Amino acid sequence: MDKLKMQSVDITGSNIEKIAALFPSVVTEAKDENGVLHKAIDFEKLKLMLSTNPNEMLVIDDETERYDFTWVGKRQAIADSATPIRKTLRPCVKESKNWDTTENIYIEGDNLEVLKLLQESYLGKVKMIYIDPPYNTGNDFIYRDDFSQTKDEYENELGVFDEEGNRLFKNTETNGRFHSDWCSMIYPRLMLARNLLTDDGVIFISIDDNEVAQLKKICDEVFGEDNFINAIVVNMNSLSGVKMTHAITGKRFPAQKEFLLLYKKGVKQHSLYIGKKNKEKWDKEYNLIIPELMKNQFVSFDEMSDKVVNNLLSKMHLISLVDYAKDSEIELSEEWKWHNAYRIFGTKSNTSLAKRINNKSYSQQIVCYTNNDGNKRFFRSDYNKEARDPRIELVQAEANSSVFLSDNWIDISNDGGVAQEGGIIFPNGKKPLLLIERMLKASNCDDAIVLDFFSGSATTAHAVMQLNVENGGNRKFIMVQLPEECAKDSEAYKAGYKNICEIGKERIRRAGAKLEEQQSAKNSGLPSEESQKLDTGFRVFKLDSTNMKDVYYSAGEYQQKDLLDLISNIKEDRNDIDLLYSCLIDWGVPLSLPHKQEKINGQTVHFVNETDLIACFDEKISEDTIRTIAKHRPSRVVFRDVSFKDSADKINVTEIFKAISPETTIKVI
């Protein structure tokens, strides 16, 4: 009966196993800091294995002549992504909403450690990631991790030295630590995030001029240069304040844009939805109008018979838009044209129409027909049968009033009502709902998990719920945010919010309440089986130290008399629910699965998704209870180590499951 490790996955060990499967000869042994032997890779042998001829080794070894992007601390940043941690996520049921039914997750804690804990449970399960990391403007950098170095250590790592002691720079000192710290922060997080993406998943990253160059290079390394899709420009702010000062003083052009880098995981072909937006200006070629055409009539054309359509159109006539405005005393504003675009038309020649209508006789001036793409179109039928001129097709303005989105999203701005979105106060950097919604639509993630591990005011969670209402989707979110304290003189603090996480959770609650009203109105009058259920809940988890005492990880260092004094290897302030969810993390089970608990023979038994995992953490478990659990035939079962007196008891449990549920995996903590 094995023990659960109760720490994040050993990514380095996993990678060594993968390399060993491909190149067994490069596996060797090395001692760790405690002198314990473990598997390692002989990198010189690996270089040879990947070389097609000996001359290639010259390229591999010659650091000064091959293209390389590096910075002070890069090696440590790579190591940081693979270093296991002894942390856990503790459930906070009281701070959650609809804990028993929701599939949404909100996690408080440093996202590097949280991402490590999610590696098994959400490996390859996230369709879209969006992050808005600190822009490194000099005053927003809070994710420093462990970058403490002395000046000598920093200069030592800055470059290598030749035989005469001259420093050979990889990075210049002027471009050094300021950028290096930021690169060391973002690099391991992106490495871990990539693992969570589905094979056809994508990631969007907001950034500005300060670090876009570094971020692009980092993403090229982490995701692969071939998996770069777009660098989208987003118009985020109006020209005012400090920005105008830069222009007035002649320092530089005022910044009005940010970037949105888009990458795919690349394992499987992705498919983006390239949406449309309204043209910026009205196209003057749309200069005719059918005054009698009503919008509800037009919408229902597809369901009408030819006879009904012909009857409708026989009562309609086509006139110049200018003449109509003059007769009706209407001002032809752009707003009026867009509002009436469904009955405004332009014309174009269409030679294929002749064959379609030669065998039919039309008395009315305007005729509706279905073209090859299945859409209804109109044409003018006032023609001479003997004439050979092309038929004139009427092109509807509404159907041609939009254009495909490009990589220049100039229609999105932080100005206007963004500050009021979600009904909460947020210090700065709040992203527009429209921006997140557009990314969600582009990702084709109608029934998928969306992750934001710099979630801030939880705009992404709001957008996920809102889009679910709009198009009936079933998106789920995972939000991760460091509980950064609000400044005591800030409006947020004065409003009662101690940290950013409190702001984010409150926004989800308020937005969810409004969206529930909208969904209820949509469902009104529909049969229960057709009404859509909206998930506006979220389970709250908080990053904390492991549930286990030190003895759990290093029992070999304790003497027998010390072990006898330890009643339990579990910390006193931890409960059953804490233990259960740490087991889910360790076993790679999603945190959103339904959970219930029952009393069996007076003992508390936990069921996760019925039989995905069953757990009992009582200190004494009867054989009857164990047999009852086994009869459920769970995929996994976990008990406390102290629940069994000795090895004989453990063997007995193993034999019970072998007889009743041989496929069950059994572990203890």
C-alpha cells in the first residue's frame, strides 16, 4: 500500500523518464545534496545522440556563436519551474458560492506555486489561457520570487570569462537586472501554463512596450516560434494626462496601444473564430431603400413560401435613399443608416440570375431568391425579356456592413464605462469585458475550461459567465490571484476591500446575480428541459503549507522513540476536507468534481464524483466499513496511515479490495 507524496509533481523526474525512454544510454546516476543516489542525464552523451556528425558538436559547444536569448537568472528560472513544493490548496467553503454544484474555481496564492499544484489535475485540460501580468513599469512588480543575489553573485552570473579574465557578456549590464527579474518571473509560469493547455489550446497575453520584446522571445522558446499566431494591437486609452506631456515636451509619441500576444500549444491544429465588426463608416454605394420592408418580415423570409414572399414583395418598391429622405423629411445621419441597414441596398450585376428567372414570370418590381450559399437575396425584375443585359442584384447593406477582424483591435478602449464594469472598485489595469469576450469567442471554447492566473478584478470570470448567457455556452473558469493588499488610502480599501482577491470574488458575486436575472428572463416560458442552467458559483481555495508534518517526508531522520511520541503526521489545524482536496491534487483529480459525505457504521466517508475517489480519514476504520467502500468499486481509495495498527492490518485491507474491487488503487497518507 503506497503513500501519497503530498507535494507537487516532480517535473524534472518525469522529464528524465521521458528522455530515458528515447535514449536509454544517456541515463546515469548522481548524488543529491544529502548523498542519495538518483537518476540523472549525461548531457554530453545527449548532445552526441542528437548530433548527426561530430562537427555539429562544435556548434553546440561554441556558446559565443550560436543564437541565444538569455538573462541573469535564466537557469534558475528554468529550475524553478521544475522544483517540487510542499504546499496545498485549502478549501474555503464559507467564502464560496454554490460549492456543491459549481464547476468554477477561484484560487488565492502565488500563481507559480498554484500552477505547480494544478499540473496533474488539469494537465492538457485548459482550452484557453488569458493573462494580464505586471507590465514592469517600475511600480507594479510584485512577483519577485527568490531573486536575492549579492552584487558579486549578479556580476558573476552576468557573463563568462575568457582565459585572460575578460568578461564575455551574454546580456549587457544596461539591459540587465530590471528586465532580468521580470523575465525570471514570467518564464517558469509560462512553462507550467503550457502543460495545462489542450492540444488545440491557445494563450493570450496582454503586455505593453516595456517588456513586449522580451515576452515575444520567451514565448518563442516556451511555445515554439512556429506556434506564434498574432501580435494583436489593442487601443486601450485616450490621449490625456502624462501621455500628452510626453508629446508636448517632445520626448516621444504618446502611447495609446497595448499588445496581445497569441500563441497556440501546437500539438494539434487549432481553429480560431475570426469574428466581424461593423465598418467604421457607412459605404456610400448603399443608396437605395425599400421603405415598406419591415425587419420582422425580412427575418421570417426563410420560413415563407414563394407565394407569401411574392405577395409581400409585390407591395414594395425601390427608391433612392436621398429621395426617400427628402419625401419623409428625414436627416440621413450615419446612425439612422445603420439602424435601417436591413432595408437599404446597393446594386451589382449578376449574370447568373438570368438562368434562374428566365422560366418564371414576375409582375412585381423586386424579387427574392435563394442563392447558392442558402441565403435570401433580392433582385430587380423590371427588365425586357428580349434584353441581354445582366440582371441587377440588390445587395443588402446589413449583410455587408461588417468586416473581418484584423490584428488591430482599435474599436476596444479602456475609456468609457470600463471602470464601472462589474460594479466594483479596482485600483488600476482593469480590462474591458469586450476584450475578454472577443478572445473567448476567437478561441472556440464554448464548452471548455478557461484559466487566468493573473486574474485581478476577475474580468475573465465575468466574461465567461456573460458569454454563457449570450450564446448558451458551458465554459468554466479557473481564476488565480495573489492576495495583494490594497493601499490604505485607496478607494478600494475605504470601500472595505483588504486585498485584490476580495475585490475579484465580490465582482463575480455581483456580476453573477445580474446574469442570473437575465438568464431567468430568457428561460421564462420555456419547458424545463429546454431552459439553460447558468453556473455563477465558484469554489474558493487558498494556497497554504502542506497538511503534513515534517515527519511525513523524512521519517527516516527520526529515531524510533521520537516517532512513538507523534500521535499523527497531520497538522492539528487541518480537517477532513483539507485532507481530501490535497489527495485530489496529489492524485491528479479535478478540483471541481462533485463531493458528498456519508456516515457508514458511524465513520465519515467522502465520495468524489461518486466513485472516482473514496476517502475515509477516521483514525479507526472497521473491516465492515472497508468492505462497504470496496463494494462501491471506486477507481481510487485513500485512508490515513494511522487507521491501521500494523502491517497485517494493511495487508488485510489490500486483500479485501483484491477480492471485491481488484481494479481499485489504494493509498494512504
